[in-house]
Amino acid sequence: MAYLFFTIDMVFEAKWGTSVWGYECTAIVKHYSLLITHYSLLQHTYLYYLHSIYLFRTETTVRFSKELYDIVIIGAGPAGLNAGSYISRNFNGSVLLVDKTIPWEHPIACAEGVGRLGFEYSVEVKKSWIRQEIWSACFHAPGGGMITYRDKNGGFIINRASMQSDLAEQICADGVECVFNCRVKGVSLFETGVRRLTFEDGSSVSARVVIDASGPVCGIGKGEKIAWKPLDLEPAYFVWVEGIETSPDQIHIYAGQKIAPGGYAWVFPRDNGANIGVVIGKRYVGQCNIRHLLDNFIDNNFKSAKIVQRFAGAIPCSTKHGPVASAGLIKTGDAASTINPISRAGISEALLSGRLAGVAALEMLGAGCEKRIKSICKNYESAWNQKRGNRHIKLSKVKNSLLSVPDEDYNKGAALLSSTPLEELTMSRIFAVSLGRFPRLVWAMRHLM
């Protein structure tokens, strides 16, 4: 799931002063191979860390190496990094990636669940990114009934911080200039073949193409009708916990108006503990306290849980918007509303969207006229719609219809299907059993037919 979260209980401060980026850091990195023979394993790890962070420049250094870049990417999340990965492997021009923070240095607030097929299709996966493999999902009806569904393809719980750090290191090694702790203040209109980016400290650069992977609420492109406020921004609240027993290869989904009105609760295994959270529908905002919902859910189901950290934020589930690309500006990831509106999943979607944005950006660099640029923008949107967007539109309609299905139907459906052998419980079987017996549920799903 891709969330715009902020941490509640902890604020992590930067540990490095400006002197680290001076002569001392340069000397340590320069003589890395000599020092490693005299230091312990702990010191070796420390030096390697210094070497890694030295690849990325922050606001304490000289800001930018160029006045004009071919491509500037705003945002070092999955979408921006995968756009940079595609571009760096297929282009030798000047590319700059900026982000207002160094995302992987802080706990990334995300449930970190992905489907295997979508994830592996969108990015070249490293084993080190995988916390654990998932092979089944258990659906808990409001009345307590359960249905376990096993997926032959499975999925993963990933270490998103590790993934993003590795992608950033890879694109930096491939020649992309990465500058962090650098907040974009504005992006100009497309004039004389470039856009001008201004930053909070007053500095600026120009770019022939800008890829906006900054998230759903930054408003880049607002003056040209390529920015919009998410129409379906859903609140979510979750915790990392220890002290509970969960199956390491199974996720759990809980439905019910008292548990999570308009949404669901989830329990995902995470290392030696779990990620437990609640998302509610937008229409229920102000009608219930989401933190109380989660605390009650944990107290009723996992009394031994020890909460390690809390997170809160919102998930942009809207699929209705305007164009996502114009001359010299391409939106991707959450900035382009790519989240699955029912599952609220967004990691694989952002990675895929980012790669498509990278393709479009390179094509836009070679466009010789306004007509060709418009064609590239249209093709980019069509490529996304073909792979995910059209289905997301249908799922959005299903989601709205499901709000009218009472808990009683879910309870009866779970009771009926619970007797079906696990190996026979396929999605087609679930639909066939529901047809005729639970017309309200089937009617809600009609948009998928």
C-alpha cells in the first residue's frame, strides 16, 4: 500500500553535521580500502555507510551541477526512482532527481504488501527486498466467519526502505544526479522548450522534461489543469506491533461496519511482529475516531500486542481526474492517482507508472513539434489505462456499490464458503456460490463483468 503517512510517536533527527560533508568525510571515503584492514567489523560497516550516503548530495553541499537538465524527477518514492532507473539505463543525457527528504532514512509508513506478478513485472526484484513470501489470505467476516484463499502466484511483504535505497544507489551510479533534503516550491509553464523549477531556498534549475512523482497533494501543474485534489482521500491508521503470533506466509483482512466502516482492517506479518491497521471510507470521516477503531480492534483480537510505533495518514483512492501529462510535464505514481481503489495497494502500481513515465520522458525529449508532444502525452495515458487504469475505474465503481452491502451478506457468504475445501476455493468458485444467493453482493460486483 502506498500511503502519505507521517510518524506519530517518533521524529528522527539528522545525525550528520555540516563537517561530515567536508574534508573529514572525503578523506575517510578516499582511504576506505586502507582503513578497512585496521578496523573492526562494526567500524567497517560504519565506513561503508559513510561511503553510501556520500553518493547522495544534500542541502549542505553545493546544490546543482548544471543550470539546465534534460530531465528532472521530483520525488524519490517507487514511481520517481523507477522512472530514473529506466531513464538511466537508456539515456546518457543529464538527469536530476530531487526529494524533500531522504525517504529510506526514516521508517517508511507502508503495509509493504505486493502481489508477486505485478511487482516482478514492474521492477527487477532483489532478494534482499523481500521480508517474507505470502501464499494465502484469510478473510474475516464481521460475524467471525473466515474464508482462506490460497493464491498460486503469491505475494511478498517487502522492505520498502531497502528497495528505495538500492534503486537510488543504482541510478546514482548510472549517472543520475541525486539531491535530497531539497523541496520544490514551484514548476513554471512550458516556455521556449523548458520548464523552470524553483526551490524553497531560492535556487532554481531548468529542465526540458519534468517528471512529477511528488505525491497527490503537492499541486504541481495547478495553473494548467494538470493538478487536482484527490476526490477520494481515505484516512488510514496503523501500527507496528510485537508479541503476537501470526503465520509468516498469510495476510488477514477484516470487514465490518464496526471494525472499519467503508474500508477494512488488515494484519500483515512483518519480521517478528506484524503490521496492523485500519482504513475507512471517506464518507465516514468525522463520524468515527480511526485511532479508537484500531485500538479496539487490537484489544479485541491481539491483547498481547506491544505497539512499537504508530502511523497515520491518507490514501488517495480517486481515479477521476484530468490529464496526467502535458508539454514538458509528466505525472506518475500517487501524483497521477495510480492506487488500486479497493485494495488500496500502490507500490507495484507506482513502479509500473514510473517506468511508463520514463519511457514517455525520453520520447518527449525527441519530439520536434507540439503535435508530437500531444501524441506522446496521449500514448502515456493510454498505456497506463491499458495496463491498470481501466480496471481501476471499474474497481472504483465496485467499491462504491459495496458500501450498500450489509454485514449480514458477508456473514452468510463466509458461512457458506467455509465448508469448501481450500484447494477448490478459487475466485470463480466464490462468485458462482454468491450468484443467486446474495444478489446485493453480486450486483455490487457487476462492474467487473
